[in-house]
Amino acid sequence: MSKQNEIEQAAQSLSERWAAYHAKRAAERSFKTPESTEREREYWNTVWGTTKATAATAMPSLKQEMSFDEARAEMKKIFIARTNELSTLKNAPFVWSFSDEQKEILWNLLRWFINDPQSVYPLHKGLYLYGAFGCGKTEIMQLFQRFAEVRSLTKSFQWSNLSEMYDRAAADKNYNPI
């Protein structure tokens, strides 16, 4: 027998054994006991079965919650308070510096939070902030969080720090941040 024939026979044998193995595995997977069939039926009933009718949740009102001038005055107080905190922490004067374009962005963020129709951001959608490391995204959003919380706005939110959540979860096995 030639070397080529031996290789072909070995390949054929391997192919046949591979097919037989997969046929056997498929047959094993398709075999169901009455218990496994019942469990599967119960599971799919929980997924697709009938459910109780629930009341539809209404979309939050997009009614403007306060005037822009009032909101701007309130936000100014929050920025000044944070300036004083940062100056104390750094033991040096702290000064915010915004370009005209950045001021416009801040004003539109404020308009979005109070549901002002003049906001350039769609009021019924969320926000996605991005920027370079250290440009102030976190600091500014923490100030907006304070503003929304103090004024009980519909767009108020809870600030979460992933590092703090991880540390708390590591310390307390029963902690569930969701």
C-alpha cells in the first residue's frame, strides 16, 4: 500500500469517527426526560406566558420647570459655592475659565435640565458627554446633579462612582448597586 493511500484511509477513518461522534452527541442532546421537558415548558411559560396587565408608565412631562434666568442664577450660586470649596481645598484661588462656545454648551445643558424648549439638545433624549481627560466633564455634571437635586427636577439623577461601588461591593457581599 502506498503512502498516499494510507493517508487517505486515515483521513477517511477520522472523518467517519468524527461524524459518528457528533451524531451520537446530537442524539444525546435530543433525548428529554419528562422532568426536563416540564422544566423547559415552565421556563418558556415564564418568558412568553400570559402576564398580568400593567399600567403603562407615562413619559415624564417635558414642561419647562423654571425660567432660564432663574435657573442660571441658581446655577451661578452652585458654581460659586464649588469655587469656594476648591479654593479652600487647594489653599489657593480657583477660577473657572470658559470660552464663549463652552458657555453656550453650559447654557444649553442648563436649558436641557429645566426642559426649556430653546435647548439645542432634544428634551426627550438623554445626554452623552465626551471630552479629553481632565477637561471638567465630571466636575460640571456633579454641579448639574446638585442643581437638579436641589430643585427637584424631573431630570435629576444620582451620581455614581464606579470605584466606590466596587469597594463597597468588595466589602459587603450583599451589596447590589442595581
